[in-house]
Amino acid sequence: MSSKNRGDDPEDLAMLLKEDPFSCVDRDLGRLNWVFVLSSFITMLACLFFVAGWRVLGTLSEVCCKRKPAPAKPVPLLNQPPKAGSSSGKVPSSPTTSQKTSPSTAPTGKNAPQVELGWVSEAKDWAGQLISGQTSTGRVLVLLVFVLSIVSLIIYFIDATTSIDVESCRPWVESTTLQVDLACNIFFMVYFCIRFIAASDKLWFLLEMYSLVDYATIPPSFLSIYLNRGWIGFRFTRALRLMTVPDILTYLSILRTSSSIRLAQLVSTFISGWLTAAGCIHLLENTGDFFFSYSNAQHLTYWQCVYFLIVTMSTVGYGDIFCKTVLGKIFNSLFILCGLAMFASFVPEIFELIGTRPKYMGEHNREHGKRHIVVCGHITFESVSHFLKDFLHEDREDVDVEVVFLHRKPPDLELEGLFKRHFTTVEFLQGSVMNTNDLMRAKTDLADGVLVIANKYCADPDAEDAANIMRVISIKNFCDEIRVIIQLMQYHNKAYLLNIPSWNWKRGDDVICVAELKLGFIAQSCLAPGFSTLMANLFAMRSYKSSAELSEWQNDYLRGTGMEMYTENLSNSFVGMTFPEAAEICYIKLKLLLLAIGVKSDDGQETTIAINPGTHIIIKQATQGFFVAQSADEAKRAWFYCKHCHEDIRDESLIKKCKCKNLALFKKSVKAVQILQRATMTEETGTLLVSDPATSRASSPAITGNNKTSFPDRNHQPALMNTVAMLKEKQKAEVKRRQSAYTPVETPGSQTGSMLARSMSMRHPQRRAHFAPMKKGSLSTPSYDSREYAGSPEHERYSIHEEADFEQIRYDSTGMFHWCPARQIEDVVMDRHQAAMNVLHGHVVVCLFADPESPLVGLRNLVMPLRASNFHYHELKHVVIVGNVEYVRREWRSLQNLPKITVINGSPLSRADLRAVNVNLCDMCCILSAKIPNNEDTSLADKEAILASLNIKAMKFEETIGILTNNRMLATDNSEYGGDGRLVTLQRKGSVFGSNVPMITELVNDSNVQFLDQDDDDDPDTELYMTQPFACGTAFAVSVLDSMMSTTYFNQNALTLIRTMITGGATPELELILAEGAGLIGGYSTPQMLSNRDRCQVNQVPINVGPLAKHAQSTYGELFVEAIRQYGMLCIGVYRLRDLNATGSTQSPKRYVITNPADDLKLYSSDKIFVLQQFDPGLEYTPGDEEKYPLIRPVGTDHDLPAAALKPPLTPQPGQRDPNSHVLLCSSVTDGPYSYIG
């Protein structure tokens, strides 16, 4: 070096020692470092001698003792009978028992066990608990030992840095560092004794590393008081205590993973060895060689020695510092051998652990006032991209929620890139929800909710559901108040969630069952083709932008895809209106489609969702509405709407927050005014003072000439109080008046208005499957009570004695579904030939691909919506399942109580089986697959479904006509409904080409949709909702359900609404019943149960026939108003032919869905309208009366039926509808496959 440190040469060091006032070199005794070293060795040898001597004395005492031990008697087992000659009932005492009772009589000798006294054993156990940290006191003791070791090491650093010589003659009372060091050593001595007591082998304890550290540091500290001088000496060995850092951090639960513990061990071992070796070099170089009279010493600070050793271990060797003493060189040579090995092994492993340490092991830093959710489960690029695309959509209102993904595996590059694109709102943490520590890292207890995503393409759905349910249990165990939304594959696994004590539906916990929703959508498509696409567009967030490059039908369809479902409170201007009135105002003035409202119970604790409830529901204050709109801003118009300010506004975009001066007064008084309007009756005419669309069209003394409501003046204020008191008595009259205002007027000699609506809605050919197949020679009559019908008259009272007969049970115990006694599967199984003998028509064909061991798909979720009780029995479509009967046998337990089901043991790819079930006469053909997807090639997961779809489309059929009345023509005069007076009977034309068969195919892989239609020009990379099969409602994939997670989070009532619409009325009560595993339970038809039938139903209405035929060339807005006013039907979409301009054979039968069209959309005669139709009690089907309703039998089996079944049927009386005749009261018109022949 260019400049050398002072003290490197012996002359310089001697000069420094002379200048040091506390140097011991020139004192009388000189250096006494050998005395300090000798004290450590003597202490160690004394301890070893004491322990060895104690052992020798114990051995000699045993050898010198001549007494032999008494022979040990065998101890019999307690259940072993005593031997002959022994006293019964007495058990010989064992040696252990004798030792405890009398130590003096314990066996002695060479083979006798060493028995410790009681107080010695207790002291040993107490000491062991302390040093092991099993108790709180022990953990404090271990932590205190570590802290004092660090303090002692810091004192050494101070003395080694500030002192010139290793030995100082400063008086002990003047040295603060020596005093503190002595206090620490006193504590270490006490700790040494505790460890000695707890040690099982005392000799090996004295030779442990930490015992050697105590020998080297404790005795010299006490000796320094006697000699009145200090010696740095071996105090550097306290650095070895750093090796206990991993243990301390483990006690404090700071280190939790094996990698972090291993990293701490490597680092602590490396640093402690490095600092200890540097202290040894510092002692040897600053002291010098004793055999050279310490003349070759050099002055090195402690930190220079540390620098020297790290340069040596790294094999750099600058040469600026080196050892001059012989002992230092010897130690350095030995350290190079050990240090290089440690450096070569420890350092790479340390860097490997640091480099491979997961970068996603941090914790979520929750910003103040910002919400976040935790998403776990099946985290892949596909599932995350679908979720984020919908969750972070621009149409959502102020999405200020962070998304924290928690998964046990780190993300791949594709998923990591997705997270980086959304780094402001998305964070990924590596961990598991089964680990409490990982839940704490994600701040789960402070989260707004936890979403558990399922793997919809798993090979074992039950195992996937079990794993997700375990995640819910772990989350609820960590925080029972957190809101959890979980995806499940199978419907029957929902029952296990009810076993979790903290699972609470009312608090927002919800489950999205993939099988329930998927098959529910398909089931509703059987009733209204294309309905699955319409509903999928409502809960998926998409943006719509018109394009001139697209065709007209594509723009119409894409506009519908931009519609979403939102919830918003209705303004006070709607208070007092019926639902049809509010829906009309929302559509005409606000350009919103009002689907449903929340109806609160009398106590206000619970809210039920009423879908198109009709006129019996009056809107109250703060009623929540469910709207279909383009964005959340549009839905806010329902909240901003003020009749006083927005009455004359024609542009809906101008409806903003009301700014009138009388707004506050208006809000306060509107409730009392509307109560007055509903309840105050004029004495002269008895009419209500109310202004609504129903009463405004009729003349009333309450309406002045300028169409303004004449409110009472101040003189009527006393009458106001009386009116409020009379409100309950007048409410029934009000409901009846409003119902009559929205009910068609009954024409003399004709059907009622509700019957007219049903005849107009064309539900006859599409909803009735009367030809119940039965085996030859078998006869079964539905066990229904002929006295009962929906909407029981007031004089009929329910009696348990009157309805004790089992035949009167026709619905399940909840009244939501049709029910029949359990049947064996053998009673409904047919082969191809038996099915061909039956006249199947208007039915649903389920083509099911499954092996006997395939996972269950839950066919109950497909059949139950088709068995909803808001359909009459004769309107139920017959379900024919074509597939493996052994697989259906496993599903049959959940289907055995549902009527009108037939199983064909065959193959969906067999054209003979398809012709046997008259697939060309079916209302819908559903193609499902229960086979396990191929993990190697996901594109082959839909091979069976695609082949079946193409097979049906390639088939050709004869031009047959299904006679619905079994060759008994029943008709009625249709002149009173605008017809030509001829008798008409509906007949169904069979499809000649398989491409015209209504069909819906379930797909696993979205990209396979391109193979369903060979004539379309969709790009293979086109999103599913943009493809023609999905737009036409002929394809459905489970991927569309990914949006349900975010939809349910933002609006917990949305899932309830969707589930109510597609499941046919599944309720929590029903789920509790199904959780028992016994299936549906029949219940007596009490008035309360029958009232559950009065709920909305999905329907598809053609507009070319019936009373709405006049709107065939009008606009959609005119049709909407007419339908809601006259018939209570809520129009929600249009099902339109794609090729409107083509005619004849060139016209394609393909249709597409328009969700919530614009009011100025022009209608065509071929259009079909999606409607939510109210329940029509009508005339219940009474099949017990065979004379009126003959049984439909297989062709050619008249001789097998009873004579009563062969009698000619009776013509129904006027005002009644014969459910078995399919007579449609309309003009003779041909529409597609339906022919109305006069």
C-alpha cells in the first residue's frame, strides 16, 4: 500500500503501547494473558473431573454392594385369569408399583434401573421446559439469552476497536464495558446451570460448543476483577451465538417456510464463523508469539481482520494485510481449508435461495378506504382473463375494487403478462387459502369478499367441488363474517355448504352451480328457443358499437349483446303504481326494460324478487327494480325520474337528477298524496282520485278537463285522516280495480281474457306433449284429483281428512314442481322398436353421450324447469333421453319423482334410434356429453356432440304430419276471434331436413363452435358470442358462466333473479329437502301450496296469429305497450329469421336473438317474441276422467286398452279449453313447421 498504518512495525507498536496510559507492557507483572487462558482450561477440566468422578463413584458403589436383587415376578395381565392355587381377586404388584410405594425395597444390583429421586426428576423437567421454549417463560428466557449474547458481542466490538492492546490494566470499577460484560456473564452462568440440570448426558453436555463458549468467556470475566485488569481474550466466541438466530425467529413465528429457515441457517452460520475467525486472528496478531516474547505482534483492528478473512475466503488475496505471527499463519492456513469449503458451498446456496425465493410471497398493502376482493381456486390465464374482462368492464359504475389473486403456484409468463397489464388494480400472491398465514397476507379478514373459481373442465367434478368446499371451510374458519361466492360443478354438492355453521345466504354468501345454470339455460331454450343466448347476453358485460361493415342482423344482435342487467331503486314517482304501469313508463319514457322488483315482507326483514308480478303488486317507496340497459348510467334514470319535472321530456338522455325547488317538499309529501289518491273516494261516484294509464283513458269526475288531477283542498284535510284509517279496507277494492284495468274484457260466450292471451301466445303446439309412451300391455293413469284446479274457489276449503288420499298429491312439498310417485327405471326404459310404436310429438329429445362410469351431469337440473308447477300438467313436454341406460340409472334417483320421462337405451349417433323417437317432430333436441374431457387435446372434448349435431342435420325425413288428437278431430268456431268461421285443428308438420330440427348443443371448448355450422364464415378466433350458432341459440358453452362471478359480487340479487327464471322456481327450502338425499317429496295441494304456482313463466310468442297479429307490421314499442297493457306479457326480445329477403327453398330457417330491441324496431310477420308471461289458472287437466280425456295409446293397440278409453271424447263447453285436442282459436295461417288447417 502507498501508506501503511501506524503500528504495523514493532517499533511503531512499542511507541503506541508506551503512549497508552492503560498498557500493561511496562508494569511489574507484565502480560498475564496466560492466566486468563489457564482459568478457562481449569474450569473446563474441573467440570469434567466432577462429572467423571461422580460416575466412577456410582459404579464403585454398585460393585461394592454385595446384595443381590430379588427375582422379579412376572406381572399377569389384568384380563388374565389367576393360576390354580393362587388367591383369586388379587393381582401381584408390579416392580414399578413397589418402587413408588417403598424406595428402600427397590431392586439393586447390576441390572437394576437407575431410579432418580422425585425432586431431581421435577427439576430436570422444569429445566428442560425452560431451555426448549415450551412455555412463555422459556421463550422469554431463550430470547433473553440471545439478546444478551448480542450485547456481549457488541461490547467486544467496542473494546477490540478502541483498545490498542488486547490486555488493559484499567481498573475494573472504571471500565463500563467490563461491568456490563460481567453482568451478562453472570446471567450466562445461571443459564449454564439450568442447561446442565436439563441435560440427560452430563458428560457430553460439557463438551458442547456453547459450553466451550461459556468456559472461554465466563471465568476470565470474574478473574478480571481479582487482577484489576481486562483481557479481550476469547470473548469473540460469543459470535457463535448468532447460529441460534433461526431458532429464535422460528419461536417468534417470523420464519414459517423451510426455504426461509434454511436461508437463515446458512447466513447465520457463515457470519458467525467469519466473525469468530476474525476475532481469533485479531487476538493472535495483536498478542504475538509467546515463544518470541511477543516481539512479532502487529496492531490490527478487529474490522481489518474481518476484511482480511473475507479477502482470503474469496481467494482474492490483495496482500495489503497478512499475518506476521507464527500462530496467526498456522490458524490462517487451517482457516483457508475450512473457509474455502464453507465459502464454496454456503455462498452459492445462499444466492440460490435468494434468487429462487418467490417474488409473490409479500402481502397485500391495503390502501385506506379502498376495497379489495380475494380470488382463489382455479387460477389460469383463461379463467382470469374472462373474469377480469367482465369485472373491470367500463360499463360498470365506479369499479374501485382491487383484485387479489391467491394461488399456490406462481403464474406462468402468459398470466404474468396479464397481471402486469392490470397492475394498478390486480395483485398476485403465492399461497393457499388453506394456510392461515397466507390468508393473513391477503388481508382476507378485511376483504369485501372471497371468490372461489372452479375448474369447469376437470375430469372429476365431485373432487373439484370437494376441494372448493374445503377452501370455503378454511376461509370461514379464518373469518366467519367474510362474504364468499363459490363456483360448484354439481348441484347435489350444494348441500355440503349448508353444513358450514357460518355459511349465511342472507349475508351475501352464494353458490354458482355450473350444472344448475347450464342445464337450466338449455331447459328454457326447450320452451323458448334462443332464450339461453338472450339471458347470457344480459349478465355478460359487453360494449356495443355499430359498424357499417356489418350486416343488419349482426348490428341488431350486437346491440342486444350490449344490454346488461342492473339494479336501481325506483323513484318516488313510481310509488302507488302497479308493475305493468311502471314497466310501461320505464320503457316509453326512460328507455329501460323493467324485469322485476323486490317485494319486501310485512316486517321488512326479507325481500323476494317478483318477476313481472302483474297488477296485484303495488310499488312502495324505496322499491328496488331490475333493469335491462346499456350501462349503469342509463339505469339511474329510474332513480332520477320525477313526474313533476320530467313529464314533458322526450329525450331520455336529459333525465338527470331533479333540480326543482320543490323537490324536498315533493319527496316528503308524495307518499301522503298518493295514499290519498288511492284511498279517497268521492261520495257521488265512488271513484278513486288517482291518475294512472288505466284510469286516465276512462272518464272520471276526478279528472278535470285539462287532464290534471283535482287534488282535495284544505277543506278535505280532515277527510285525509279518515282516508288513511280506511286504507286497509279500501286496498282490496283498489287491487281489483287495477287488475280489471289491465285484464281483457270478457266477451260473451268466449274464453276469458287470460285464456285468450294463452290461445294467442301459441303455447298449444309448443308446450304440450300428450303422447306419453308406454310399454305394450301396461297402463298407468296419473294419480291426480279431478276435483282440484288452480285457483281454488272460495267455498273450497283444505282438509287433511278430505285429501288424505295419495292420489291427490300432484305437486312436490314446496308446490313449485309437478310430482309423481317414484318409479323404477325399468318402467320407463324402452328399446328402439317400442319407441317407434308410439306417436311422439312436441317432446324434448336429450341426446346424452356418457359411459357407465362418467361423472354425473345432473339431469335433474334439465328436467325440473320443464316440470315447473306454473305449467299445467297437459302442457308438460315429454322428455325422451337417448343414451346409456346404465348411466341414466345412476341419475334416476333424482328423476324418479318427475313425470313424463322416457329412456331409450341406444346411441345418439344411431339414426335408427333418432327416427324411433321422432326427432323431426320434437320441439327441441338437446345434445349433452358427460364424458371426461381429454386433457391432452381439449379440442377433442366435443367430438361426440359435434358428430351428433352434424348427423342430425344430414338426415332426411318423410313429410309426415302428427295428428295431435289421435284421429279424433275436435274443433270449435273461430269466427268470434276474427277468423273466417271455419273449424280449425292444429297439426304439426314434421321437418323434412334435419337442418330444420330445433337443436341446442353443449360445448366444452369455445373454439369448436366453428364446426357446428359448415356454411358460416366465422373466423376460428372469433369470440363465442360473436359466432352464428351462439347468436342463433343453437350452441351453449360453459364459458359464458364465467361472468356470473362478477355479476353476483356487484349485485347479489342478480343471481337469485337469473336462478328463478331458469330453474323453474328452485328455492332454499327445496334445496334443504334435496340435501337430505331422498329426492322430491310430494305434498298435499293446500291453497297455500297452490298459490306458489302463480309465478311468471318464459314463453315465445309468434306475432302472425292471435290478437297481436295486427302488430305484425308495426314497431316493437307499440307491441310492447299493447302486450303489457292488455295481456300482462312483458316483452324482452325478438327471435328473428336471419334471411328475411329470401323466399321459398332459399330461405334459411336460422334465427338470431335481439335482446331488448329499440322501440322503433320494425316487426315482421315471421318474428317471435320472448315474453315473461303471467300464470294463467285456466282449466286444470283432470286425466282421471277417461271419458272426457281419452288415454293416448300406442298405434295399433286399441284391443289392449279398457273400453272407457275407446269412447269418443266429448266436445268441451264454451269458455273451456280441451287440453287434449290442441284446438287453436285463430285464423288459418301457415307459419314454418306449424299448419293450421280449416
